[in-house]
Amino acid sequence: MIRHICIACLFALVPLAALGDDDPPSVPAPVVTEHEVVIAGHTIKYEASAGYMLLPDYEGKPTAKVFHVAYRRLGVDDPSTRPITFAFNGGPGSSSVWLHLGALGPRRVWMDDEGNAPPPPYRLVDNDQSWLDLTDLVFIDPVSTGYSRPVEGEDARQFHGLEEDIRSVGEFIRLYLTKHQRWASPKFLAGESYGTTRSAGLAAYLQDQDGIFLNGIVLISPVLNFQTIRFASGNDMPYWMFLPTYTATAFYHGRLKGRLGEDLQRTLREVEQWARTEYLQALALGDELPADERDKIVERLASYTGLSMDFVDRSNLRINIAEFTKELLRDQRRTVGRLDSRFKGIDASQTANRTEHDPSMTEITGPYTAMLNDYIRRELGYQNDLTYEILTGRVQPWSYAGDQNRYVNVAERLRSAMSKNPDLHVLFCSGYYDLATPYFAMQYTVSHMGLDPEIRPNISGKHYQAGHMMYIRRSELEKLKADVSAFYHSAGG
């Protein structure tokens, strides 16, 4: 519910058009409104702030205008007692809309209990599972996403890369803490997908560059080691990392036979063990795998994936994600989603080896795009005629210059940050039906971080009966909030 709109702030600075040629760029002050939301039976009054912050280089020259929406609980006298969380999505090229209007913010896009979109037009509802009772929230749109843009004369490519992105978002966080006097507050990051890659990099960057030590990081649908998810010639790792998620997907769609289709958790434990032993060994042997052993692997792999033995055989025991999403329900003339394999899609071609689109992405794009654009203007009172880039390809090609000829792996940066700051806690949250960043790959990554036994308990994981955006399913939204609440309390929030 909107209580007040701060009109004066709309005219706080001189508009860009009135500046002389030699004047530095400026931006209007953020628009501030007041609202309230009921969370766990308690009414939370809060201030919302939507607008730009200029991002300077080291000498203070503005380089970009970073759009953000911040929520601050009202009635808090001492900000040092109130946690602050910086949240973002990934892509690269994604705005923060998914976490903002899906899970963390005080308003969320209404979907049905399973995460299906209603017919348009769509609507927002109060989010009774918002994190605002736990922490203030700042949703960041990295440069070229949302409304964020480089200032005139600056090249956007200086922000489009692994290291470039970490530096620019890190500088935003430092500047925000300074401008809003939040250096003494408990500090958290919440990232999703590539946003978890960014979070791991930021943990080390903020400590080493700015002396900003975090209390906690929430990694939603994480990927830290890209070798675990990149299907490429010579890299067998994804094939056994994705297998448990293939199994979960086949289970959900009723494609597993006998006992395998009776108890998901029991089946997954069996498949995980087989994947890391017999299947991994078979992949390692390559063409040296004896024919009789190969036949056994084909049979077992077919039983665990719901695919035919002929398809598994023709795939040379290596099932690519794109082929799996097309093949699993081919006999029903349906595909399954990548972000959330619970969802089914319809393709024109029944003979192609790739899907036309990701039905789970299609399901959420319309509602989230419409509601973000409506919410920003009508409820938050912010006016901007630029395209709000929900998920853009304008950031491509994304630079991994420092990691040429190898796979990006920021797990070592996270290990370093946790070792230097033994009070840093990390929670990773993975969906069983996520074929973009599979849960088994993250388990592998964590178990290979080389954390000292003393700080190893500081990182923990939770799993959900949904996909990449597990929070679109009502039961998993509630579970995520419960898990995060416990995490914040344990991490000093």
C-alpha cells in the first residue's frame, strides 16, 4: 500500500539538458515512496527508493548510471543493527527483476501455486515471504541491464566481462554504503545464476579492494565452476553432473519405471552414487570401454533418464542438455524446460534435435516484464522512457579475457574470502528441476573448494522441488524464506 510520494525529490537536481558542455553528467535524485506490507503477521512499514546512482572511476569521473530499487524499513533508529542485502540476477545480461518481484521484494508477481502464469493481464500481490523483515534490500541492475546505461561518451564494453562486472558492481556497493551511511550495518549479498558467480567474485573483491567484510552470501541456483555446466568436446564433466537432474525430470514426468519412479529422494541418492562411480569411470575410459560394460552402462543410463536405449547408444553415453529437453517427451510431441524442467513446451518440428524455446523461460517472461514496467511507474512513481532491459544480449560478447583457454572457476575466490573472513557464512539453494545450474554440480564444486575443516561448516546447501527460479512455486517460496531466515540469524543478521 502506498502511503506517501516524495514529489520534491523529482526536482532535486538540474536536468541533463540544462547542463553546459563542460559540466559533468548528473542524474535526478531517486524517487522515494512509503509503503507497508504484512510479513509473518507483522506490519512492516518501509521506504522504497527508485532511481540512478552515478558510478565514477577512481578519479571521480562518471562512467555509468546504475539503476537500482532500494527498500529500507522505517522506524530503525540505529542502522548498525539493521542488515543490508545487495541483490542481483545474472545472465550475463539479466536485470534484477526475478529476485526483486519473485522472492525478495515486498511485492511479487502472482503465479499459481505451481508457478504457472495466469492469462494476461497480470497482477502484483503483496509478498508475505519478502525478506524485508530480515534485512533492507538493494536491487542492482548492472550496466546495460534494466535502465542502467553508460554515460554519454563511455564505452559499454568496459562493464561487460567477468572482472569488469565485479569491479563495477563492487564500486556501486562501496558508494551506496558511503552515501547512505551503512558501513556499520551487517552486510549480505544475494545472487541468482550468474549472479552467484558475481557474488563469489565480489566477496574477495570487496574484502581485498575496499576492506568490506560480508556477514553472509545467499547463492540461488549457483554456478561457480563453469566446467561443470559447459557441454564441450573433451569435457565429460557435465554429463555425469547433469544426470541426477535428468533423473528428477524423468521422475516428475512419469518416465521412470518400477521402483525408480516411487521415491524421488531414494532414486536420486542411487543415481548420484552411480554417476560418480561407474558412470564416471565409463566416461573416463572413452573408446577403451569394453563392449559388454558399455551395454550395461547404456541400459542403466536409459533406466535413469527415461530415454530409450537406442538414443543413449547413439549419444555415445553422453546426453547433451539440449537433446534431453527435446527427446524426453518426444512421443508426446512435447519438450521440457531448461530453467525448470517441470514445464512442457510445444515445438513445430518433431524431428529437430533442439527445442525452439525454453517453455519455463517463456512462462515467466511476460508476467515479469509487464509487472516490472507497471510497478516502477504506478507504484514507485519513477518515470523513464528507456527500454527496461529484462534480459538482454547487448552485453555480448562477455569478456573472460583473464580465463582464456580454461573454464571460469570463482570457487577459489570464495574459498579465499572465507579463509580471510572466518565469520563469512554462505548458503546455496538449488532446485532439483534446474537444468541450467544443476544441484549436483554445485555439490561437487563445494566439496572441491578445499575449505579448512574449521570453516567448512560455514557453507551449507538447501534443495527445492522446483527449478532455477524455485520461488515461483508457492511451497518452495515459503521454504526458501524459512531457510534464509535461519541463515540470517546464524550469520549475524
